[in-house]
Amino acid sequence: MDARFAGAMAAALAAAPAAAWQVDDPIHTACHERITHDALHEAGYVRDPPALSAQDRSLRDSLQWDAGAYDANVYALSLVLGSRWPDAQGAADFSFYELAAVHNGLGDQGLHCLRAETQTGEDGDRQALADCRAQIERHFWLALKTLDASGSVDPESRELVDEALPFVGRTQVPVSGFYVHAGIAAHAIEDSFSHFYRSADGRRVHHVFNWSAQVRGTLQEARDGHGHEKVLDKCEDVDPGAGADPRRKHATAAVVQFLRALSQPGDRDARAAALQRFLDDWETYEPGCSFDNNYCEDPIQQWLRGAGRGQSDNYAGSGCGSTGALPLIFAPALVLAVLALRRRRIRAAVLAAALALVPAPARADEPDPTGMRYEARVSMSVQNPAYAAGVAARYQTKRFDAGLFLELNPWYSVERRMTILGTTNAGVGVHYLHRLRPDLWYRVGLAAGVSILNQEWYGTNAGNSGPFANLTLLGLVWQFADSTALTVDAFDLALPVPQMTGWPMLYAQHRFSVGLQFAR
């Protein structure tokens, strides 16, 4: 089963990867995006954005996240895309192998304003904050790489950034270099409010959280720092027992100041001074708060130990430790118990299935299968989600059938919860038929033809066409009436390639298909 389907199931049972404030995907709400976009509205654009070009509009409509909630211009699109980028770095929402490398990489914790595994004690707080500041500063200057002698920047200068698109996969998209790096820096700034304990006014850093040691199961809070807390990733207010949580308000204010430092005209020295004021205002360490004094009696930490204990990832009785893992731990035992209780019935079912596949003795009165067959069938893909509905006309002999087929093949995006028209596939196909019983055939087949894209998508146009191939390996045809048969293809590999120019656009599908076949 495709990782995106498996991911949706696993996410319901297990902890999500560390991502600070959440980003928009099928199981999380948009936090980074909303905070960054709100700050943009308050700070203003570096200059009035141009209208969307056709290519930019196509990109905006083709992303794995819904950009419709944000300003319809390439500056806002680039900024919001940048604010998401550190949590995916071009990977699809449920590409767990890639996402694990992104979130668990020892050298990448500074981009999320978290401790590296080697950053321990009070020195670890200082080192982690220095790494966080370095990432903010790095992307500040990358955003300003078009800065000229007059103190102006060019937000129209484009940069290619990795991004996963539904039905296309990881690709590179051209966005505003100024705004995409501003968004990446904004992500780190926002993370510093969900991964830090801070002073009451949000201005001073008291403590930096740890994700790496927590993931590896080696975290000792007094040594390694407080572990990551998923509950603090939520945009909705967390009540720390002393009123509404101010972190989102503080994070937005910090990003506003950062964007103004980027956007206001000035030479390199003036920009450097504005950046330093921002770092001094929001990312300065205040010593003296540690595990020994409950981080200066931080109200959020007190809430996590008290009323929020059931939502904490670190303290005894947390939801993560006591509930989320239980289904995964006990699932194999439950399965074995069910098998033990029902073993006799299971053995009987397996024996019956095996007997059904044993060829029956030939009979003199077996009907002659020669003639035309018309089939209507539907399919569902378990890899690269898709559907198909089609018809076929074939001429059948005792061992083979061959003929024409036509199908409509819509594609589905789990990330966007959206169906597009996909392709129309047509061509010729042939099956080899092996009779198992007078009313049951096994079939294996191969088909080839043309695949035509029905809907414009990023990087391609409706009407583009390319080859189509289909391989059927595990097919059964059961003739349950004189002229009617049920067809089941348990493994049906479909390969539509509706674009061959440049790198081919392939949307491979492992299908399960059922149909009705009528004889004439």
C-alpha cells in the first residue's frame, strides 16, 4: 500500500514528527502559514506585488497544500511556501523516509531552533540559541542577495526550490528568492516560540527544548533539556493555568519586526543594524532558569506538569506514553489471539480456496467459449490514489482474448483531498486464459495504447498525450450465468504517461479491478 494511505492510518495511532507549529497537511492545521501571512499583512510588501502570471497561477493551484487562503500573488505564495519548507524540504506529506531525515537529522536542529543532541546543560541553551540565530541571519542575507548600492532589492528575482506536487512528485518551482528565504527565516523565528521557554513578555529566552535525544530515548531533562511537546505546536491557545497562551501573538510580532527589517530600504550596514536590533529584541538568552528551578517557574511548564499532564510528551501519564503507543504494542498480540481462536475455520477457508483453484476434469459438454465479449469494469489504485471506469470489446478463443479498451482514469490527491480528471486511456489488449473449472478462468494480460491528460496541471497542459501500458497478473473470470461473467483482477498495474516532453510524467497505479463481462 502506498505510504500516503499507510501514513493516514499510522498518524491516527502514533505520534507525528516534530514540526514545531504545525503546517497544513491532511492531519494538521495550518499554523506556520497563518502566522507568517498575518505578519506579512501587518509588515507590508517590499513593493506592490504584480498580478499572478499563468505559470504562477498554475503553481498556486497545483500545490499539495491549499494556497487559496493566502494573498493571490507570487510574493505571498513564496513567503508562505518558505515558511513551510523547513518541515518538508521538498518531500511529500507522507514520504516518511524523507521526512524522518529532515526532522531527525543531527545537523538540522538549528533550523527548528532545537538543541542538537550534543548540546547539554546551560551551555546547551546558549549553543542552541546561537545555532537558531545563525539560521535566521543566514536566510536574512540570502533574501537580500539582490540588494544594490541604492538599498533596494528585487523581489522578482526567482530561485528554484524543491517542492512536492500532487501527481508530479518532488520537483523544482521558481519562486521569489527574497520572499522564500524570508519565509524560511520566519519559520525558525516562529519555532523559537514553540521550542523555547521564554520570559513573560516573550522577549528573553530561558530554555531551549530537545528533540534528538527524545527521539532516541536517551533524554534526561536535567542534562539534555526539556523534550519537544506536540501540544505546543497547536495554533489554538494552550491554557497554561494563568490565562491564554501568548506565544502566537509574540511570534507574529517578532516576524513582523523581522519582515520590516528586510523590507525597509537601506544599505548593507543599515540592514545589518536592523537585523541585530531584531535579534537583541527577540532572541537573547537570559541565564538562571533551569530544570532545578522549573525554568523560573515557567507557567507553561507548570501547566504541562499539572492540568496539561495528559497532553505532555515528557511527564508521566502523558497521552503519548500511555495511549498512543498501546494500539501499536498490542496489535500483534491481538492478531495472534484472533488467529488462535479461529484457526480451524481459517484452515478450512484456505483449503476451500486451494481446492477452487484445482482444475476440474474436462467435460465433453463444456460450452465453446469462442465469440465476442463485452466488459465494463471499475478500478481503484492502492498506490498513487486513483480510480478508473472503462469498457472493452474482445474476441475470445479457448486460450486467448484480444480487443480494444477505453477508460476514464481520475486521480486523487490525499494531501489536497481533491480529485482531478486525470487521463483518458485507450488501446488494445490481450489475455491468456487458463480454464480452472467449467465456469472459472484464470487470466493474465497485457495492454498498450495512448494516455491523454484531461486537465491542466503544473508543468503540463490538458490534451498532452503519451504511452499507456497495463499488466494484469492475477485475474479471474467467473461465468455465473449463461452469458454473464464476473471479472476480478487483484493485481492490475497501470502506467499512464501523458507527457513525454522533458522528464516523463508517470502516474503509476497498482489497481484492484472488478467488472462484468457479457457474451454475444
